[in-house]
Amino acid sequence: MMQNISRFKLLILPAFILLMMAGLKANAQQVVSLQQAVDSTIKNNLSIKQAQLTEALADQDYQQAKYNQLPSLTANPQGGYYIGKSQIAGVFAYSTSALNIQGQASLGITLFQGGQLRNQILENKLTLDADKTSTAKVKNDLLLNVVTDYLTILTDQDLVIAAKQQLDLAKITLDRAQKNFDAGNATRADLAQAQAQVETAQLTLTNDQNQVDLAILTLKQYMEMAPATKITVEKPDISKLTNVQTVFDVAEVIKTAFTTNPDIRLAELQQQTYAQAIKIAKGNYYPVLSFYGGIGTSYSNQALNYAETINGTTQIGVVQGTQTPVLGPNIQTTTTPIPFGSQLSNNFNQFFGLSLQIPIFNHYTARTSVTKAKLNYEYAELTTQLAKNTLSKTIIQAVLDLEGAEKTYQSAIKTFEANKEALNVTKQRYDAGLVNTLDYNTALTNYNTAQNQMIEGQYEVVFRSKVIDYYLGNPITL
């Protein structure tokens, strides 16, 4: 019996170990670095894929515009059985029923069209460049969003750590207050104050953890990751986060941004596209010169060869008066169908020529097209200027925000150090019974608030600096 139990254990143990390993693997969290988050977003994000498809469509339009310069070649074979009076294909004769087969191939090429073909190629190329820039803009905007959310996660995670520390301190204070109350050295109000401090710290911890979860969910959405996937972000070296540039020349930032920012580049390309559209519209004023040519042939089952033979003589009349018979040759006519190949060869024909279409009056459509194209160009010109004005204003605001964040952070550091020292002194006096619970809790609350403000200020400086890097076209890294 014992031997059977031992064998059973030997069989169950490996299975149990495998199940434990599977459970650990299932519960393991995937660690995501900022670079991995960026790469995954660029690879999987649906907005980027949509922009890339739009770019691919524009590329096809550009290729087609170039193909439009090539000659057009068409073939038009047809065949049918005709009943009733119909012309026999290839001959000037008619039949009551016939099988006609005809074939034609034609070639056409536009020699001149007011420069529209070339201008259309240039316009489609500009449109393609604009769509490429639009794709880059989508990527850059998502990159900034990912970095922003990543910093938000780091901020909230540090706030969670601080909230846990604050909760531990509050619990220690509650424990001390409970002992003092039991010993008769504290009032119920002191105990209630300590209990409220614990509940407040617990609520802060819950709220901060919720903010972390929401920020992580947003990051998953950027990466098109399943919401149920468990991930945690990789925390970079704090020393690197504090070593950020906080002083920028606004004029230099704006000047650089005008040459690198996708919004400006996109607006300028759209303006150039409308400038090409004006040239295309003006092409409607010019005549169109085309060359054409082709070949053709036909076949009919009613096409016949006629052959005449003389078979003796036959009376064709009499001499008036003498009634002498007048004889002539007896001509017999025979027909044979013309072979298919012979008909195709005999009926083979070629043609070529030039075609000139001169616009004389077209209900003012050409003039209207030119006017609309000019108005679109003026609109695009204003859009470009508005984009530059908006970017300048945004950059100025971003530099001011960075300067303000740096000042706030430095002030938060000093405030935290002061409150930390105040808490230490208050705690020593509280332990000695020289201050009451209310004073100690007030010092603890001030310390907690200063710590949170310092953490938020640190990441705010990093974020504001990265925003400037974004406008300068620099890679955003942590």
C-alpha cells in the first residue's frame, strides 16, 4: 500500500510542478520599456496604419499620373449572325443572313494637352509627399502621447509609493494613539483624529493606484494591446530624469520647428499642391493634339469567289428579217467560299492621323476651374501662416511652462526639506509628550503634501523639457 502511494506521489509531483510553473507564467507581468512602448505603438497602432494606407493610395495616384503619358492601345473584336438585309463584311454586297466577324486594334497618344499631364504628375507627387508627412505627423503625435502617458505612469507610481509610506506612518501614529488612549494619556478626539488620518491615507493610496491603472490602460490602447494583458513599465534611472535641459532660446526653437515640424511641412506641401492645381486648370484653355492609328480586318461566311466557264454556244437572238439565229458563248458561273485566312489578308487595312480639339466655348468651366484653384491656393496660404502662428504661440507657451515648472520644482524641493525637518522635530516632541496628536497630524499632512508636490514637480519638468525636444525634432527618450 505504501509503495503504491509513493508511486502516486512520483506521478503527481511533476504534474503539480508544471501547473505551478504555468500559473506563475500566467500571473507574470510583462515589463515594457519606453522604447518598447514606442516601437509597439508604431507597429500596431490603427491610426498609423490608416495613414499608411492613405499614403499607399496617393502613391498609386502618382504612378497612374505617370502612366497616363503612355500610349493607349485597344482591341475590338466582334462577331455576330445577322438576319435580314445586312452588309456582308469586307464587300459592298448585302445578304438576308450572314455571319460577320470583324476585328480592329487602335492606338492613341496625347501629344499636347496644355501641360496638364506633366502638371498632374507634379501635383500627385506633392500629394504623396503630403501624405507621407501626414503619416510622420501621426507617428510623432502618438510618440509624444506615449511619452506623456509613460511619464504619467511613473509619476503616479511614485505617488503610490509615497501614499503607502504615508499610510504606514498613519498606522504607526494610530497605534501610538490607541496605546495612549488605553493608558489614559490621550482623549478620544486624539484617537479619532489618528483614525481619520489612516482613512485619508488609504483613500489617497486608492486614488493614486486608480490613476496608475488608468494610465497603463491608455498605454495599452496606444500599443493596441489587449486590456487584460498585465504589464508594468520599466522605471529609468532617476538621476537621468533630473538631468534635463530647462533653458531654451524661444527664437531658435521656433526657427528650428518651422523646418522640422510636420504640421508646418504638411501645410506647405498642401499649398504647393494647390499651386500645381492652378497650372492644371489653366491647361483647359489650350487645344489638345493627339495622334491616332490602327489596323483592322473582317470575315463573312457570305463572301464568295466567282468563276466563269464557256460551255459551247447558245442562241442569244435572231437577225431581224432573215430570222437567222445569233449564237453566243454559253457562260456558266460558279461560286466558292473565300477561305477565312484569305479574307483576313484581303480585308486587312491600316489608318493613322492627327486629331486636334480646340476649346471654343465650354460654359466657362475652364475659367471657373482656374478661379477655384486660385481661391484654394489663397486658402492654403492662409492655413500655412495660421499653422506657423499657432506653432509659435505653442512653443512660447511651452518654454514658459518649462520655466515655471522648473521654478515650481525647486520651490517644492525646499518646501519638502522644510516639512521633513519640521516633521522630525514634531515627532520627537510628540514622542516626548510635548505636542498633541493634532499638531503631529498637521505636520504629517504637510510633509505628505510637500512630498507629492515634489514628485509631481520633478516629472512635470521632465515632461515640459521633452515637449520642447518634440518641437525641435529631437528623439524623445528617457
